[in-house]
Amino acid sequence: MRDIVHNIAVVEAIPPAAYTADNTPAAVDIKGFDSAMLAIHVGIGGITFSGTNKIEFKLTHSDDDSTYSAVTIDEVQGIASVGAGGIVSSLIAAHAAPTMTRVGYVGNKRFLKLLADFSGTHGTATPLSATVIKGNPASRPVA
């Protein structure tokens, strides 16, 4: 009755680490699931972020894992806006405490990629990670 383990799948979108530069986004296949949510975890900022020295999390999606396009505000939930290139979260000011940002995906594409796009100078790393929680599986139990 309260079994969540067999009703969701959790996949790494950005492996946990301390980053000073862009990650290489891995494709996350959401085939067989009717819902998905990204959880973006960011530790204490390694630098004081600004409009120049920043990290922007860009979400893209694809039907074929070849041609990716940026998500739009109509394809996500839980955030107020989506910036150019699919920006679903930005670090542009001091980040003194760890945070987690939830972004629901309601688009209809099969593959997702999340890029932590670093701009400016990042002499000290910032710890971050992201996971995709896939829900409402077509086939249960989820292994």
C-alpha cells in the first residue's frame, strides 16, 4: 500500500562531485514512465556567484537521443520561468547554504539531459549533483 521503492526509478543526471567547469551531461531515458522530476542539489558555493561568475542549469530533451532542444516553461513544473537555452535554475548571487531545487518534467520527449553550465572564473569548486526521479511506471514493480 505504501510501497514507493517498486513504483519509481532514480537515475543520476549529474554525479555528486565538486565542480569548477561544465559537466558532460548523460542522457536519461524516461521511456516506460509517465512522470519525471529532477532534484538539483547544490552545496555551499565555492565562489561568490555573480552575473559573470555563475552556474546555470540547462535542461534539454529529445525524441531520439541525437537532436536536443531546450525545454520551455510549458514543459516543466515547480519553477517560475525558464531562461534561454532551457535554464531551469541559476546561481548568480552568493550561495551560503546548501539547496535543493525540484523541477517537474511534463514534456513528451523520451530523453533528458541536464547541463551545469559554468561561466566566468571558478577557482574553488562548488559541490553539486542532480537526480531524475521517474514515476508512474507502465510496468510494475520497477527493478
